[in-house]
Amino acid sequence: MASSSPAVLPPTTTQTTTIESQPPIATPAFRAFISHITDTIRTGLSHRRPWTELVDRSAFSKPESLSESTLRIRKNYAYFRVNYLSCLAAVLAVSLLTNPFALLLLLALLAAWLFLYLFRPSDPPLVIFGRTFSERETLGMHGRTEGRCSRFF
């Protein structure tokens, strides 16, 4: 019996290339946008009141009239606005994280807004399946879509 030798594969060399990692978006406009957002958040959070003052039970008393209660609500909202918005943001974050469908729906709406208004040039109109839509029709379609999707929240 003649035995045949196994086929010899040619040697391969692996070359390692170093690719400089760059941030995903490094444009000055994007950095200015992010910087503006962080400055706005820092400025807003600097106006927050102490949490112990918000939940101090000794400060609660029954208002004597309806006008006094509305006056207290207005003053309380103006004084603790940042605290209330922080609580609202935390509740929204928890509800979105515990409901993945709502999170996906919100991301889809965000993607639609980004496509329709930020990343698409404003000069040519939107064309879908050969039909041209004006800016007013585009905004109307998007508003109706958001209205229908808001039922899920």
C-alpha cells in the first residue's frame, strides 16, 4: 500500500497593524455641544436644595384656604424645582430600564428625529417610495407617530 503524505499548507504570517483609536465623533462642534450640555447640567444641579429640607416633616402644615395652598405650591415648586426634576428624571430612568419595549420605542423615535431633522440636508425634500413630502408633512407624520407611541408610556 502506498501511503500518500498529507498536503503541506504554505506558512502564513500574521501582521499586526496598529490603528490609532480615535473618538467616534471628534468634531469641534460636537465637543462644544457636549461641553454646553455638561455646563448646563452642572449649573442646574448647583441650584438644588438640600434633600433633608425637602422631606422635613416639621415644615408641613395644613393650609387654611385654597388660595394659600396654591401659593404654597407655587413657592414650593420654585424653591425645590431642581430636586423635583431630579426625582422625575430618576423615575423615568427606572421605568425605561425596567420596560425594554418602551426604551426601544424611545430610541426608535430618537433615531427618526435624528434622521429627519439633523442628519438629512435641509435643502432636498424627503422622498419615500417615490413620493415627495414637504417639511410640514414630515413634521405631521412624525407628530402622529409620536402620539400613537406615547400610549405605550
